[in-house]
Amino acid sequence: MIISIVVAADLHNGIGVNNGLLWHIPADMQYFKTITTGHHVLMGKNTYLSIPDKYRPLANRTNIVISSDSSFENEGAKVFSSIEQGIDFAKSNEEKEIMIIGGGKIYEAALPFVKRIYLTRVNHTFPNADTFFPFIEKHKWHLKSSKLQLKNDSTNYDLMFEIWEK
Ligand SMILES: NC(=O)c1ccc[n+]([C@@H]2O[C@H](COP(=O)([O-])OP(=O)(O)OC[C@H]3O[C@@H](n4cnc5c(N)ncnc54)[C@H](OP(=O)(O)O)[C@@H]3O)[C@@H](O)[C@H]2O)c1
């Protein structure tokens, strides 16, 4: 099973503020949906709770939530107390590629296990960011593909859809 990260980050690796996103980018939401649909998605409790009610759990995906709080239960999500347990659960369901979808704490802890990163680089710096994606050590990773999408009527920022592999 491939262990992958899906993340959108600004030019300084900012990914969030006040337990929400820094932007509203429909093109990236569509990309996220396309690459995660049909897969197990693993996330931290904060990220799960940051998803608006009407989209939670994320449809057509097996939602795995990591929390050390044994009383945290949520209909529609499988809750585990460690990332390893969540990964093992996906493996036991014969998942081919688990998608780790944040947030900052989970990305940091999961990065050593990860073989692929779907990174949407948002060509802007948000000074108010309070949550960050870890620095990608370029000597450990290679850029497998990248696709530029220039800002347009529905997207305020130039985007670079990158796939990194280790
Ligand atoms: N731009 C993007 O692509 C993107 C994607 C996702 C999220 N985000 C943003 O990221 C922010 C949320 O990130 P965050 O760092 O605050 O929270 P998070 O990583 O989503 O969740 C943190 C919580 O998950 C649990 N957890 C994390 N690591 C664990 C571990 N190793 N073992 C057991 N439990 C663990 C803990 O819950 P307990 O306290 O219950 O133990 C912890 O408090 C939001 O602003 C969100 O919008 C951005």
C-alpha cells in the first residue's frame, strides 16, 4: 500500500489559520476530491472537526480520524489513537493508496512513512497562517510531475499541482 499526503500550501508552507483554510479555491477542492475519492483518508481530529457539517464525513471515502481522546467518537469516521493503527486498518481493507490529508500535526508525524506527496502550491504568502506543512528536504524527494494553473475567474491565485515521490 502506498502512503501518500495530499496538501495545499502557500509559498511559506502555510496551510491553515484558526482551524480553517487560508483560502477558498474551488479548483483545488475539485482536485482534492478527484484524487481522494474511493480511498481511505486519514486526518487529525482538528482537521476532521474543521470540515463543515454538510461535507462530513467526506463522501465516498473511508474517513479515518486520529485522536488520543478515547471518548471521541463520530458517526461516519473510524477513530484510532495512533497513525500506525489507522494505516494498518486501511491495509487490512486492501487499500492500494491511503491519503493522509492533514493537518499540521498529522503531516509532521506521518511524513517519515510517506512515499508520495500531492502538493498544491498556492502562489501567495498568507502572513496570518498559524499552521504549516513541514519543509520538504529536496535531496530525499524528486518532483515526478507539475502542472501550472494560472489564476482565472474561479481561482484567485496561480496554482502549481506537484507530485513528489521518495
Ligand atoms: N491546506 C491543507 O491542505 C490543509 C489540510 C488539512 C488541514 N489543514 C489545516 O490544518 C489545521 C489543523 O491542523 P492541526 O495541526 O491543528 O491539527 P490536526 O493535525 O488536524 O489534528 C491534531 C489532533 O489530532 C490528534 N493527533 C495528531 N497527531 C496524533 C498522533 N500522532 N497520535 C494521536 N493523536 C494525534 C490529536 O487529537 P487529540 O487532541 O484528540 O489527541 C491532535 O490534537 C487547520 O487550520 C486546517 O484547516 C490544511
